[in-house]
Amino acid sequence: MSKLAIKGGPKVREKSFPSWPIWDESDCQALVEVCRSGKWWSVGGTKVKEFEEKFAAYCGCKIGVCVPNGTLALVVALKALGIGCGDEVIVTPYTFIASASSVLDVNAVPVFVDIDPETYNIDPSKIEEAITDKTKAIMAVHIAGLPCDMDAITEIARKHHLKVIEDCAQAHGAEWKGRRVGSLGDVGAFSFQASKNLTSGEGGIVVTTSEEIGERAWSIHNVGRVRDGAWYHHPVMGSNYRMTEFQAAILLNQMKKLDAETARRNENALYLSQRLSKIDGIKPLKRDERVTTHAYHIYIFRYLAEEATGVPRSKFIEALNAEGIPCSSGYVPLYRSGMFDIDPNACPVGCPFYGKKVVYKDLHLENCERACDKEAVWIMQSVLLGDRKDMDDIADAVEKVMSNISELRD
């Protein structure tokens, strides 16, 4: 192949990939409709209630509670399960910070468990050894839109009488054995932040099949009120976590396209994986055969050539970007993120009520660190909304860089 673009050669691709979000005049009209109605607040409005019902049903759940963002969806979910001081929640370190910071927000303690090196989701085989008498829940984070092994996780949870929280922030429309994520555990939490496959700029929702959990989540998000209760009656400790009618209006309109866009991402990702799997030193993440739909919020493949070639992943990513393919390295292990440089004597990780101490800086989870430091290459979801030629450009660029990898040696 020709000389690498990073070394002055021609780029594989000059044009841009699809941008995000994708919108049209119907989205603008949805906002105008709310504006002209004079009902901008979910209390007394109709859009939030309509979206809660539609999205909960879409997930196969009974109740949905909309909140301002995905982080608060996790906080409300945790509180609705009664998780708080002295409790431990098992979570992956390969995720966005909110998966773990939400646990700290309710004064509970995140316990990090390593990932499966083939999927980058939490490794169920390592969960039981992390369970203690303080453990109250497992958070199953569906990284990149790939459902976790929910059979194994729910079996472990039943065995140890634990709750299961699904962090579905990246997994809108994903399915495990024909069931949509959010309905597989006790409670699910979604994000509608700007990059997400279903977006209103910001926003979130808590979904559940349990009326008890759903009603508690509703009270927590609505300043501790109860349905049909008096306006100034607040029997539950809550806060103002309500979504606006504007956000719900956009979500209702964007939701009409979700299934078609998900199908397009799946079609393109499966084709791209076929192409990339034929390139030495490159390996797409494993897709479990029980995953009936992958959300592909992120397309991740593994760069496995550093040891053989002497070229670090950072150089590979730089070269791939130079060829016109937008990609990045993704996460750092959460316990190395800075926020977890917590005083081991401070609450919640070292308070007397907890009775133990956690020093996150001493953690070393090898699969997570290898993924973060050496292997993972990310391509974001909007790229997968292109056509077959776009996928060929990605594969051709990867093939070109790998065929000329010696050019990148220092």
C-alpha cells in the first residue's frame, strides 16, 4: 500500500463521516409545540409522562421515571434500592466515572472487579470473590452497547441475595436473548446525553419492572412526594430531579428513528468486524451469541501488535486519524482517574459505620489496565450510520497502517 498519511502519503479518506445528532424540522416543531403550549414543566405537562410510558414499555418495563441526566438516573436507582451508608456495590473499572461516582454519591462504596479481556464488560467469573457481607448490589454496565452476561450476573445475584442495577447509558435498544436491557435486573438507568444513541442533549430515565422500586424512584425524583399525595407532603427523602417537557419532546421524536439507526449500526459493525478480523494484530471485541441486538454506542477493536512490532497503540491511533478515520483510546481505569485518590480514613471508604478501609491506589486489575493502556481503539456510534463504503474506508485504513507499521517505529 502507499506511504502512510502521517508520513506525508495520501489519506485513505478525505470526506467526513455522519455527524451527530441527526435532526430535522420535526424536532424543531416538537420544541415549538411545547413552547406554545405554555406547559414547560413536567408537573402538569404531558410530554414527560408520555415518554416515560413509551420508553419503559420499549424496554419491557412497567415504570419509567425521567431525570435530568444519566448520572442522576444511577443515583435515583441506587437510592430506590435502599443502598446507602456502609453498603458495597460491585462495578467495573472500565466505564464512565458516573457508574462509580453515583455509588459514592449515596455514601456507599464501589468495589471494582476486573473485565473480561474479550468483551471489556465485567467478568462474571471474578464477581463472587469480591462479595462480602457488605455487598448489596452488582452494577452491570453494558459497555459500548454490548450487554453483559446477564445470565451469569443474575444467577450470582440470586445466590447471594443481591440487587442488580443495569447501567444502560450506552445501550439503548440492546437485547440479551431477545429481552431489552433495563428489564433484566431490578432497575435500569439510561442516559440521553449529547453523544448517546438516543439524545436530548442531556437527560436520563430509571426503568423497572417492580412497582415498589418504581414508586420509590418517582418519590425520590419528585422531592419526596408520593403519587396522589398532598403537594407539601414529603414522606420520602428526595430532591428535584425532574426532566423538562422540552427534553421529553425531543426524545419522543428521536425515538421514532432509534430502531432503524440501531439496525444500521449492527449491519455496519458486523461487516466491519468481518473485515478487521482478517488483519493480523487486530481483533474486534467478542460478541456473545446470546446478544440478539448490540447498541454499538462505541465500536471497539483491540490493537494487539505492540509487542510484535514495537509500535505503541498511541502511534497506531495517531496514524489512523491521519488517514481520515476518527478514533481514540477511550477510558483509563477508574481507580486511576484522580477522583479515587480518596483519603482512606474519610467517609464513605473509611468511616466507622463502614468498618473497613479501601485504598484504591493499591488496585491493579490487569485486564482493565491492558485494555486502557495498550489495546482498546474506539470509533463512535455516528460513524456506523454511514454506508458500506464508509466501513470499507475504515478497514482499508487499518489495513494500510498495519501493512506499513514499520514506518511508525521510533
